[in-house]
Amino acid sequence: MLVEAYGGNALSRAQCYRWFEKFQNGDFDVRNARSVADQQKNLKMLNCKHYSMKMMAKRKNILHNN
């Protein structure tokens, strides 16, 4: 039903459960929540065999020392 209404912008079932659990526990602070788009980008990046750890760290602005 959500996919019919929102298409590719619909939340996943797992995300709906996480939000429901947060709200049920009285946590209504959404400032620290990552957007669905950010989560999807991270998943794509992790699943891409062409990305090295160094490239991922650079993209996420994480310092990496050897």
C-alpha cells in the first residue's frame, strides 16, 4: 500500500518497524535519524565491488590511518 502511494520513496517494512518502536517507546526525536536516501546510498556503496575501504572512508569523511 505504501509503495503504491509513494513508489520508490516508500519506507521499507523494517524501517517502519524501527520508527514504530521508537515512537512507542516515547522517542519522538527524529533529528538523529538518517534519511532513507542516505541509508540506500550506504547500502549501494557497501555492495559495490569497485569501492575500496579508502574510497568509502573518504566519501564518509572518515580519517583512515594505516
